[in-house]
Amino acid sequence: MLSLPRVYINSRLQPHIFLKPFCQFVSLQRSVLLVLLLLIHFSLFNIIPMELGSILQFLENKSILVTGATGFLAKIFLEKILRVQPNVKKLYLLLRAADAKVATHRFHNEVIAKDLFRVLKEKCGTNLNSIFSEKTTLVPGDISLENLGLKDSNLREEMLKELDVVINLAATTNFDERYDVALGINTLGAKNVLNFAKKCNKLKVFVHVSTAYVSGETPGLSLEKSYRMGETLNGTSGLDIDVEKKVMEQELNELQAEGATEDEIKLAMKDLGLKRAKMYGWPNTYVFTKAMGEMLVDDSKENLSVVTIRPTIVTSTYKEPFSGWAEGIRTIDSLAVGYGKGRLTCFLGDLNAVIDAIPADMVVNAIIVAMVAHAKQQSGNVIYQVGSSLRNPLRYSDLQDYGYRYFTKRPWINKDGKPVKVGKINVMDSMASFHRYMAIRYMLPLKVYYETSTYIIFSQNIYTGYYYLEGTWFKN
């Protein structure tokens, strides 16, 4: 089991040094201790004064905009706030929707219908619907558009007047997403949300949720440093976000002019995203567009207090509202499901390598703590990477052991109602060993089957006046 994560601060006075981890946190109430320790650190470096109250006090009577409200982390954030601070003033939830009717339908089906809210339902009982009605306002919109695509001018003015906090959780996390989609949401969308936040009359802090993998695949310690406009991972010069937008638009226009099908356009846009990402050193479209989003946020923040949260691989909840809640097959979940079903018997990798995973509720706790800690900071962009690899590394050997123990005790039940028996997964440490395994396990049986089948066919047909040799039929 993972131990509790630690937060690592990148000191402004010495940006190349990580401060030592200093506080554990799981629940929001226990996170107050983290805030107090953060304040001691901040006061030492003259970042913010020592007058911040508790988290619960801060949340009281506050109005918060959450983008990407149907997303995994956004749902956990929503549940958390409503459960621990019912006196929050308003949660504005931006959903991608054409109008209020579509937004309401999505919210009911994709958010409050989830099992995630069962603890809140038990706590509130029949009052739950009235709580949602009173404490949440659905905002149909689209962050890829200016002013977040808001059509209701009265709602827009209300938000600009009332908002205390803006949290940008909207993202497309597909590694090979269409380049036009990923640019619109992860890159340009981040700037659109920031620009909206800058218009708010009394905004205290803007929280942008990114990913730790904007640092790419470089081994070693990844520092909590921002990316300058045009900075690349491989040192290649020429990265310009305006140019990337033009390249994408030009490719899209050419495809449409040529009469390409929707499937052809989708494939071409995916290929373009991967090509542009690898050109500048990023492994996939997702982290490339998230990195460019960070660049725009840092470059355009002006005097706004900005916090960037970079989680590693986000897994199911550790404790809140209950352990083990996840949605769909995410990240490393596909390995667990494939293994449990008996379909994944071998894996290429280093058993001593570290896979950085962090439970979703801990990421939400970190978002809330960072939000409160920087709410009174006048300007700046502070980055927090939320993970476990430095404090409590999870190795592939652990996954191998945990998977075997779990599915031996609680086997997967197949469609026939029978338990699937699993063996300990074979982990190959090199391509050569992987090729040998594949040859012995699969290629050799297939070759034997092919030779046997050929002999049988030959025997069956030799008496009919035909015979089969080296892939060709011959007549006697």
C-alpha cells in the first residue's frame, strides 16, 4: 500500500533545490497542519504573511469556478467540498454543453449519478437535491472559445463579480489526441480560462492543473520549474504556439478541401500531434499540449496569483470519500484488468523501475491546500508536483507482487461465472528475452500447428488429384 504523499516546494531563492518533505496529509482536516507548515516556510522566504486561517474557514462563503466539471478529479473535488464545507457559497461548474438543458443532462448522468456521492447522500439524505440546487450553478460552455463560450451574459457578469477562486481542471488526457482538439483544450483553453480569471473583480487565486509528465521521459529528479515560452525538451529551437496553431489549421483546411473523410481527418490530426510533439522532445500529444498550456499561463498571468499542480499517474481514491473509487479504465488500471482476466501473462520492463502513482483524493487535497495557501499572494506562479516516487517509490516488482496476491485471493469472474486463475506475471528485462519468450510461447506452437495442418490438408487431398506444396496447389 502506498504511504501518504509529501508535497515538495521549489524554493524561489534556490530554484534548483527541493526542500525536504515535511507533512503528510489525507483528509482535509489533517491538511490544516500542512498549511501551517507551508506558512512557516513561506514566511521564512517572505512569500506570504502568517495570517492565513484554516482551510474550512477559507472555503466558507467562497465562490469557486471549476472547469471540466464532469472529469475524474473535478467530481472528487466537488464531492469533497460539499461534504466538508456545506457553507461554501457557490460552485460554478463549467461543462462542455451547447445549452443549459444539455449541461443539466450531463451533470445528472455523468456526475451526481456516480457511486462517488453515496457518502454525501447518506449524510444529507433527502436534502441532497436541494443542496445541489443551492450550492451549484451549471455553466454550459467551452474553454476552447474566448470567454469560455458563455452565451448567458447575466451568468457571465455574475461570475465575474462573485468568483473568489478559479480551478482549471478541463483537459483531454488521450496521449494521441487529435492535435486540433488537444491544442484547443490543453493549450489555448488554459489561456482562455486564465483570461477569464483575470477579469474577475475579487479573484484571490487561479489554480491550473497540469501533469508532472510535461517534463517528458528524462530520468532523474524533475524540478518544479516553469517552462519559458518556446522552451523545448530536446533543445530544438523554433517552438512558437502561434505557429503550431497555424500549422494545425492549415493541415485541417487542406484535408477538408481535399474531401477527406472524418476518419481520415481524425487519423491525420492524431499523426500531426505526435509528429509535432516528438519534434520538440515530448513523447506524445497530451504532455506536449499541456506543456504549452503551462507556458501560456505563466507568460500571461500578469499580477494574478497562480498555482500550477502537476500530479503524476492518478489512481483510485485512497480514503475519501471511500477507498478504491475509480472511473473507467485509467492509466495503469488497464494492466491490472488485463492481468486479472488472464490475458496479460508477460510484460517488458525493469522490475526495479519506479512507477509514480498518486491516489486521486490526495491530488484533490493538494489542490485545496495549495489554493488556500496562495489565496492572498499578490502575484507569481508556484508549481507543486504531487507524486510518490521520491517519498515512497512504487516499483514494478511491487505491482507484480500485489497483482498476484490480490487476484489469487479475489479472482476475476469470467462471463461463464468461473474464476480466472492467474500465475505470477513474467517480466522481461530486455527485448532479447521478450523475443525469446514470444518465440517459445507463441511462435513455436503456431509453427507446429501450421506444419501439422499443412500435412493433414496434403493427406486429405492427395487422393483427389491435387497436392499442396509451399503455399501452392498442384494437380497430379
